[in-house]
Amino acid sequence: MSEMSSCIQQNTSGQHSYVGAEQVHALLLRLIMEQSAWQRYHFDSVIPYFNYAYSGSTFVDRMMSITTAFEEAYAEVPYKSIISLLCNCFSAHASTAAELILDRFETRLQDKTNPLYHSNPPTVETYNTILTSWAKSGRRRHVKSAFNVSYSHHPNAPSNLVSHMMNMYNKKPSVLERIRPDFLSFNTAIASLTREQHFRGNSSMNDTYHRTIGKVCFDHLQTMMVLYRQGHHNCAPDLITFSTVMMTLGRGEDRDDESRAMHILDEMLHLCGIDVDKVGEEGNGEGVVLNMAIFKQPRTFSELHEESDYDQINQQGSTQYVYNVIPRNKHFNVALALMAQSRKVSRHTLERARRYVDIMEQLGQYESQKFLDNPPLDEAVPPLDEELPDEGLEVDMSVISTSSSKPDTITYNTLLKIAAKAGEPMVADEIFLEMKKSTEENVKPDRVSFNTLLLAWSSTNRSNSGTRVTELLETMQERANNGDEDVRPDNVSMTTVINTLAKTAKKVRSNPVQAEAIIGRMEDNKDIALRPDVVTYTSLIKCWMESGSLRAASRAVEIIEKLHRRYEDGYLECKPDTLVYNVALNAIAKSKAEEGGAEHAEALLQRMQGRFMAGDKDVAPTAPSFVTVMNAWARSNNRNGGKYAEKLLHKMHELHRSGLDNVAPNAVAYSTCIFAWSKSGQRNAGKRAQNLLKEMERYHNEGMYDMKPNVFIYTNVMEAWIASKQQDSLEKVEAILEHMIEQSKAGDLDSTPSSATFNVVLKALRQSSHPEMHLKAEQVLDCMKRLGVKPNIITYNTFIGVCARTQGNQQTRRRAFSLVLNAFSEMQASGFRPDGYTWPAIWQACQCHLDVNTDLPKINSLFDLTVNSGAFNELLFNNIRGFLPPSYLQKKLNRKDDVNALTVHDLPATWTRNVKLGRVRDQVKKSDAKQ
């Protein structure tokens, strides 16, 4: 045994090699079997030797085989000695082996059937040794090997181990008090998680996992507080712990990080004796009242252990917190930033944020009045945005904030952002005024302040928003001209102002000209950030488009050309992109300037395609580009609009097959093309629309799920059949309706017919020559109700129109008119008020189906109802005048002049009280006055 021991000593003192390590490993196993003395194993040199000679799973396998040999040879294995030596290697494989051995040790101790007795069981210090080893190794993942730990709480090794410690302790707190995690345990886990979040450039790391890191740190912090409140003062988190978790949440991306950060901030304030909910409370007026004894407390764990009266401080912990954890400026700013990033910022959020800033100001007053004997951190502390070193545990110190709790410019800018997102521009004005009045050196409105205030006003629908943003922009420019370069307007300022002007351009037609002037003043700036960029010019096109100006289309094209010229002149920020082209296309398509808007839109689209084909990838056309032009053709009143739209659809397929993914045809493109055919009035419109629908269904069945037809598409195909005026149009429309009902019953809810669908079917009936269209219409209405689709006013009006057009013998016409009366009664019972189309349709039915002499009682009753409704418009008056004899109307009007010479404006005011007659009546009055 002495020779084997000497051989081991000689090998481990020589050059590291795999062969030598294998020899040492074999000799060790033999010595262990012989139960040699501990000194003969030379573990203090063997383990470092193995650490260099082996790597990864090989090292772990060798150490586990040695541990197994010990367990077979000895009644009591020196687990902790082996673990301690492994933890001094500071490598991932050594830390993994140490944790595996500890897990085996603990598992044997907790074995229910045959528990191991050991004179030296593991303690929290044993676990902390491994945690420190992980921290110093720079790694956070177990080495993959044939062995695995028996627990899995989190991918991060230190966090996983601490969670395991807590899990075991919670199951048997009295028995396993020896392994209850302490301050060092939790802080090592939190620091490891923070570093993993910071250095997440590793592509193998999962983004979803990284979003949970803040939550796990928060959970560890909460566990520390729970243990502290249970009387375990060595678990109390210090200022560094709170800061580390807070900054981790600040860098996170989980939607609940906001509430976690607020909880931490409230906890810190509560530990200092400040109740956030009562500060500034209405009717209470309570301000911040600090427990002055808190300033005598240490801030960190290290400071606590430097105190000579450490035991006394610990004893006082039940009534006063162990540490001074007054939140600093950075703590507040992180919480406020997360509140500002929330998807939904409410008034309550804004009120809470303002309360935090009030607390910051009051804490700042304590500092100014010299109530704080020792500023929290006199030593230089790295700012939070500096790169973190990837070694040791010093990371905790780098997340401590600066000493002051006073709000700064960042605080107020964040508060402005919260006000903007809450839709409270007036409150934002108040906050901005507070900044301007502040005498603090670190509170001064800058460009971000102004831009955020501009955003607050831009986001509102207030009528004076355009005026307010213009005033702010002028103020920025004036201050910049007087030497304050920090507030000189940049492209963000301009874009925000122009977006605001665009929102009110319909009411203020001069807004586009004003926007042009703003841009013109900034175009020659030398600083790229102060010049208008492509985003600014895109907003300018939107402004022209929203104004409805006749110049909108031509200005859109001119702005595109200007962007190309500026880019060619070296203004790289003006390079046109797909978005600006798409906005310009939309402006042209919506323009009311002249005929040919669709042609101009297609010309610009072709120009866009040409530049893309020439190599300019920034102007690659997308599906919206084509859909916009297709929609322009649909609304152009051009009989070839459907054909041109379908040609564009084929071009989309062609470009997609060539590899341009963003132009892939989808349901919107097909729907727009079908809509174009429905508006074309061509004889083949129905057939073309039907073919496009079949294409969609085929593509969808082949797995292209964005090609799924829906109720709107089916309804537009019906419209196309009606527009084509074919003899079988009604038959085609009914076939589509039956198909939709079948699809709906099979579970396709997107194909469920709507009230608009049934209205179109009734429209097809009205335009057909069906001999019993009134009975057919009744069937459609019954089907509609049976499927649970509620009729609307258009349904009833169209139904009455169908019945009015019914032809046949007297019995048929009488039946049709009875259906009209039934529909009218049902409509009123459903709460619908007859509109400008209802009464003309009813009187058209009277004209077609009633006899003035024999049906006079019915006519009198309907006439009285019509008069009482106050719904006489031009169409209704003409219908009645064409049906009733002049003498009837003269009697009702109590006048003898020719009723055919009268207009609706000559009727009694009570007859037309619910009708907007508009300027015609005014013009008649003026004409009468002139005469």
C-alpha cells in the first residue's frame, strides 16, 4: 500500500496526462478497497490533478466511481472532505461532481427504509461551499454525464440547489434545520441568475427561460423575507439583494415584472416605516415620516458583520429591520420604467407613479436637511449600465444604486411617459411644469422630456392637440436658438408633431402645409438626428392623405421622388423603404382628386417593383402593397377593375414563387380581388369570383391556412353573381348560402352566414324574375331566424322591397302585401325604427298591390302612420304622389294648388321632422326671399 501511495504521489506531482490520470485512478480504487489511511490517498493533490487531466463527463464519472468505492469499503465515507476539495477546483465538472456526491450523501441520510447514520452530516455551510464553487467556476449548468441530481427546479445550477434546500427544509423543518438556506445561499443563487440574464448571448439559451429569470430571483427574495419574518434574521436581504433583484426585473421581459418591481419597492419602503398607500392620501395629507433609527443600521451583509454590536442588532430585528434599505433613485426609476412599459397604463398606474415621485422628493428633502448622517454609498460605485465582470460574486456591488433618493430627469421623463400612455396630456403638462420649476441640478427638461410631452398630446383626440404640439415644437426651437442644444428638435419631435397634425387634418385642411413648413426648416441641419428621415416623410404623406386634399395623391408621388433625390445626395436617413411606398399607394388609392387613381397607384407599384428587381431590397413590395392597388381598382368604377385586380393577384403568385415571402397571396388579397369583380358589373363577374373562391378552398385544403374563406368572402361572391345579372345568379347565390350553412354545421364558424349574407340573398331575390319571390323571401327570413341570425333594418327593408316587386294575380299580390305588413309589425316589435328606405318600400308595395278605391281604409291607415313618423323625404313623396290621386293629397295638405309642382320642402314641418332636408330647403327659402 505504501508503494501504491508513493506511486500516486509521484504521478500527481508530474506532468498532467490522461494516461497518468488513469493509472492514478486505478491505484486509488485498489487502495480504497484495502481501506488504507486517508493520508495515503493524497486527495489534496489527486483531485486538482484530475481536474486538469480530465474534463466534462470523464471527470465526473471518475469522481463518482471513487465515491462508490468508498461507500463499498467504508461504513462512514468522508463525503464532506471530498466535496470541499472538489469545490476548490472552481470548474463546472468539479462543481457538478461535488453536487452529485452531496446529493448521494443526503439521499442516503433521508432513505426511509435504511437511513444512513453519519457523524458529520452536511450543513448549510456544505451547500454554500458548492454554491460558491459554482459562482467562481463562471458556469451555471451541470456537466452532462451518466449521473444526474435527484431534483430539478430550475436550469440554473445554484438556483436549482437553493430551491432543493428549501424544498427539503420545508418538508422537515425541525429535522433539517441544519441545511436551511441562509443569506449567502440565496444571494449566490440570485447573483448567478443575474449573470446568466446579463450574458445571454449564448444561442442555446431559451428566450422563454430568460423571461422567467426575474421571477425566480423575485421568488428567492420573497422566500428570504418569509424566513426573516419567521425569526431567521440571517436570511434578511440587504440593500444589495434588493438592488440585484430589482435590476434583474428591470432587464427582464416578463409582463408581470412590473408588479414584482412595485412589490419590492413597496416592501423596501415598508421596512423603512413608509406606507405607500397612505402617503399623499386624499383627506389624510400624510407625508413621509422616517424612523430615524433606520439610518444607524448597516446597508449590507458585510457591514453588518463589521459591527461590534452585531448580536445586539440581531436581537432588535423583531421590531426594527436589520438593514438600512431606503430605496435609492435607481430603485424608483426601475419600477417606474416597468410601469411605463406596461401594455395597459391606466389612471391608477399614473396616480401610483406620482405617489412614488412624491416619496422620492420627500426623501430628498431629508437628505437636503442633513437628516441622513451617512450618505448611503460614499465609495465610487459602478453605474447600472456598465458591463458586469463574469467572475466572482462582486456583481452584487455593481447593482447598488447611487446614494440619493431624489428624482432626476430620468424619473420625470418616465413619469411623463406614463402620463402619455394613460392618455392624460394635461397631467403631463403639470409634470413638465414641475420639471421646469425644479431647482435641482439633476432635474432639467431635455429633448426626451419635450418629445414625451409631444407624444402625450399626439396620443389624445383633443381638438387642441395640433395647436399644443406646434407650440411645444416652437418652444424647443426657440430655446435651442438661445443656446440650449439639449432641447433642439430632432426627427422624433418632427414626426410626432406631423402625426398629430395628420390626426386633425380632416378638420384643419392647412395642416399638411404646416407640416411641410416644419420639415423644410429642418432639412439642412448637419446633425443627422436633427434632420427629417424617411419616417418623418412617411408621416407627411399620411398627413396629406388624412386631409382629403385634392393634392394628396400628387404630393405623395412628389415626396417619394424627393426621398430618392435626398438619398442620392447623401442623406442616408432618407432612403425610401417599403412602408413609405405603401403609405403613398394608400394616399393615391384614397385620393378624390381625379379619375385614374387606380392607374396612378399601379404605376407607383410598378416603380416599386422595378427598384426591387434592380437590387433595392428595402423597397420589396409586400402583400399590402398589392392589396392597396387592388382595392383602388375595386373602387374605381372601372368595368375592367376586376380584371386588373386579378392580374395583380397573379403577379403576387409569381413573385412568391420566385422567393419573395412577404408578397404571398392570402385571404385578404383574394377577398379584395373578389370584391373588385363584384363592383365591375361585368357579365362574367360571378364566374370569375366563383373560380377565385374555388382556388382559395383548394389552397386551404392543401394546408395554406391563411387562405381560408370566411363569411365576408362568400358574401362578396354572392354580390359578384348579382352584379353579373345572369339568369342563374339567384340559383348560384342560393347554392353558396347552402354551402355556408353546411360548413357552419360541420364546425367551420368562420363560414356562418351573417345578417349581411341573408340581406344579399334577399337582394338577389329582388333583382330576379322568380314568380313567387315573396314566398321565397319568406323562406329566407325563416331560415335566418332558425339559424339564430337576427334580422336588422336592412333585412326588413330588402324583404319589403322583394314583396313589392312580386307580380301575379290578385291573390298573389294580396299575399305579398300581407307579408309586407307582417314584416313591418315584426320590425317595430324588434325595436327598429323605420328609416328613409322603409316607408318608400312600403308605399311601393301599396302602389303595386293595392287599389286606391277598394283599399282606401288600409291606405288611410298607412298614410296616417307615415305622417306621424315624420319620415317624408323626396323618395317617399314621389312614391306617394305617383300612386295617390292629386285630390287625396290636396285634401291631406289642405291646399288646392297642383301637388305635382310641390317639393318635399313644401310639406308641413311635422311630416318631415325626422328627415334631414339640408341645404335644399335653405336655398328654396333664399330664392323665395329674392322673389
